[in-house]
Amino acid sequence: MKETPLSNCEKRFLLRAIEERKRLDGRQCYDYRNIRISFGTDYGCCIVELGKTRVLGQVSCELVSPKPNRATEGILFFNLELSPMASPAFEPGRQSDLLVKLNRLLERCLRNSKCIDTESLCVVAGEKVWQIRVDLHLLNHNGNIIDAASIAAIVALCHFRRPDVSVQGEEVTLYTPEERDPVPLSIHHMPICVSFAFFQQGTYLLVDPSEQEERVMDGLLVIAMNKHCEICTIQSSGGIMLLKDQVLLCSKVTGVKVAEITELIQKALANDQKVRKEGGKFGFAESIPNQRITAFKIEQATIDTDDVQEQAEEIIAKASPPSEVLANPVLWAPGTAQIGEGVENSWGDFEESEKEEEEEEVAQDKSTTDDQTMEMGDTSVGNQDKKDETIVLSDSEEEDVIILEPEGAQKNRTETSYKQDIASKKPVSKKK
Amino acid sequence: METEQKRFDSGDLPALRRILCEQGLLSRPDGSASWIQGDTSVLVGIYGPTEVKVSKEIYDKATFEVLLKPKIGLPGVYERSREQMIKKTCEAVVLGTLHPRSSITIVIQVVTDAGSLLSSCLNATCMGLVDAGLPMNSLFCGVTCALDADGNITLDPAMKQEKEARAVLTFAIDSAEKKILMSNTKGSCSVEELQQCIAASQRAADTIFQFYRDSAHRKYSKW
């Protein structure tokens, strides 16, 4: 389904509002939407909500052989998916331009900034390294996918624990979570993307654009930064010229926002860890506010299955026995057997239908060969004498049929087949 | 991590795990539901009835599209087969003839798989369809039963129980007549055991339908 287009009046309304320093959701220019982070029961699973934009992140790991030119480094793999759940415009399994752009930006933000210590992921140099896979699913698209995705990715990575391994000589032992506590990844810093939308050729600037604002913006500037105010990635798209001051202003704003977000992430992580340690309840179920009117919960419900057995027996007793299977097939002729009772052949009379077909063919042949006989003159006569040869030489199916045909039809048939075979049968034409 | 739950807390009765459902939590889809059953959690978003691709258009009824998205990696054969099961179940229940030449897209995202995934997907789909306000001739629910080596029935098994089970049976049951809309079995079981599982699932379905009813009651309590 196509995206519903934004009407001209909606566009004008939004732009006018932005000119008056107002936003549709009541935010100020530099305000971020509310961020909510919740964790799943598994390690490395989180849902990040940025306003109404929602991203599900899951980190998984696998032991693989390393890339030949990087024998001692683990592999990081990012995969952001724009699920059709998020917006009807997203088609499943399609690599749209937006998706490629977002995935690349995410890779640059997280892999190229070296925030994960890939060397610590090495188990046996040149043989076994950990491959860390980060799957991100966009669940609801309400603007600013990249910020939500980058937060989800780094939160999931921080939350993730990989199974512990030990190496003794050549032997690699993998421990289950019960045997040894899984170990967290070593993370040097947390880069977070912050998006800026520019309007009216860079005159107006908004932080964290919503979906509608993204549709009317002229350009986008994405800055990835960590809490030490180090820029990891910077990307300007949309083709607007930005002044030096604007970029500097944006990077200052980013520094403030990243500090706030990092603090929030660390608080959320610490909170989850505390709950897990204390053996309390954790997971998505706990993060849904139960007071919400649209949410409903029941505790474990027992089901009375006392007389299930009797009920089943009753059904089986009532059921009619399966119809008898005829075991011995009737042998009509060698190679032809019949199973089941005297069923009429519903395929019709073979001979009759064949005859009809033949008659039709003859009629067709006559009409097509009429002018042909005119052209060829004597050849058709000579051909009649040589018809045995034609049959011998031929390998086409039609020739076989000829033997069974009555004389009159045969004549015509040979002529047509001759016509057809002229090209392929050089010996015949040579004889003439 | 699934904590070992006490399943037979009151005598020998099998139980359904805790159920939690939130409807309408996503802003973009026409209907959405998050279904949490024990530790298994799925999220469903439904778009429809909307415009349909000409190639998929059916002149007298709505076209159903079901997408089941795994958490890790790309959808494979397993997801495709589950998609078909859910699609056929929906087609049997939703009054598609009321929306000819339109499409109903159901996107299911697995959030956590901790056993009884197919039944959770079915339940989430039903809640999503209710939230989207699509006309249906009855509701439906999914119930999974696991049969252990001694032939004992465990309702709504967790991942570990599912793996240890001799047979795992999943049924989709409609609310009007409690009949089976879809069944999927894995492992071997006798005819008698199959009937027992069906009977047990029908009992469990009552609880789930009561949950649907209470949930709807709560949702519309302030109107």
C-alpha cells in the first residue's frame, strides 16, 4: 500500500507553525520526545520507544571463523528491518533506499566508531571468534527512526551477555548459563545519534523531527556522539548548504542531548540488573502499566480437565468405524490392476475421440496442402513412391500415426509431413 | 530466562500461564495488540481493509496477508508454514465478503519465544482483529497441549516442557461452537490422546474467551 500523501494545506500549516516556533505536539525546537526503555526476559532484548516510534532490538551471538585479514577480531553485524507493521508503505523484504541509508548510518555509528572491543571477541586467533548480530525491528514509524534505532542498538549491546568460553590447548569449551554466568561485552563508549531537521533552506531547525515534520523538511543532519562529546559520525542529507555556525550549534545541542540519553540508558540498565539480581519480576510483562485501560491481565488460571478422559472415550465410541479397505486388487491384464469396486472408466471412449481428432486433422491438412501440391507438382507423386523411406527416416511422432491411418488420409498426411520435414531431411531431397 | 513455574499448584490440574494483553499500543496500524503468555510475547499489527495490489485482488472477498517475523534473522520455511495456518484460520472467521477487493495485512512480530508460540500468535491475532474492528462471525483462540511420556496433558507448555514432550498439539478453537478451526501436531499420539487434548483445549478456550470478554469490558468501561 502506498503512503497517504501529505496534503498541501497540511504542509503549509506545518511550515507556518515552524516559522512561529511551534510544533504540532507542543514541543519546543530543541526538545526531544519522551524515551522509554524496557527489557525483555532474554539478555540483549529491549524495546525503545521514542515518542510513538518503537524499535525492538535483539542481540545474538555465534562462534564463527574470522575474516582472513582480521584473524583476531570478532565480527559485528547490524540488521535494521523496516517491518510493514511500522508503516503500510514498507514492503516486506525490500531493500529500499531509506533502509540502505539507515543501515549504513547505523554501521558507521556503532561499528566504525569502535565502541565495541572486537578483539575481546576472539576465542582462538584465526579459528574461532564471536559474531555478534544486532537485529533491530521497527515496530511503529512516527519519525526519527535512526535515533531510536541507535539507542536500541547500544542498549541491547550493553544488556547482552554472551556465554562464557574457556580454551585449554586446542579444546574450546562453551559453558551454559547454568554452569557459568554469561559475560557482558566490553563496550568502550556509547555513541548515540541525534537528528536535526532543517526547514526553509536551513532557516529553522528542529531536534528529533516527527514523521510529519520529516515529510516537509528540506534537509537532515545526523550527528552521532558519545557522552565525552566525541563526534563518531556526522551526516548531512537532503542537499542543503549549512553554515559553519549551524553545524557547531548542532554539535553543542547533540552534546547536551547525548548526556541526557546516556544517563537514562545507564539508569534503565542498572534498574534491570538490580531487579534480576534480587530475583524480582522482569520482562516486558512488567513494563506494561497495568492501570492502562487497554491492558488486561489475569494470573495463572487452572483448567478443570477432570472428565476429559471420559469425554474423549465417548467421542471415540460414538465415531463410526473407518470404512473397510479393499485389500486385494483385481488384476485385469499383466501390468493393469484395479483397486476399489467396479468403477466405470470416466475417461470416455478413447477410439472415438481419437477418430474425431484425426478427421479434424485431415480437414486441416487438405486446406493447407492444396497450394502446396500446386507448387510442388511432380514431387508429390515421387514422394508417394518414397513414402516408406520417409517413414524410415523420420523420427517424428506423426509418421508413426500414419501407419494406422486409412489410405486416403495417409496420402495427405505424407504430403504435409513431407512439407514439414523438407528442411530436416536432406537425404530425401537429394534423391530427387 | 524462564523461571521454573509451579504448574500444578492446585492438585493435579493443568494451568494456563499468566496472560497479559494490551490493545491499540501502536499508532500506525489500524489494530494492534501485544500478547504476553507466560514469558512468550508477541506483537501484532493489522492494516485493513485497505487497497490491494491488482495481482492479489479477489473480486468477491478480502485478500489476507499474514507475515510472521522472527526475532533473529530472516523468515524461513517454519515462519511460512505458520503464516499459512494463521491465514487460513483468519479466513475462516473474518467476514471477508464484506470487504471485497481489499486487503487485510496481519504482521506478527515474535518478541520472546518461551513455548506455545503458535497459540500465542493466534491469540494476539484475534485481539488485533478485534482492535482493528474487523467483522468476524466468531472469535478464536489458540491452545497448545503437550503430552509427556506417561500421557499426561500439560496445557500451555513452556519451552522446556515443549522440548521434553512426546507430542505437542496446537488447536485453534472458535468461540461460537468450540469447534476446531486449525490443528497442528508434532510427535506421535493415539486417537484417544488426541481427543483428550481437544477436550482439554476446549476447556482452556473458555478461560481465554472469558479473558477476551473481560478485556473488552475493561476497554469500553469508561464510555
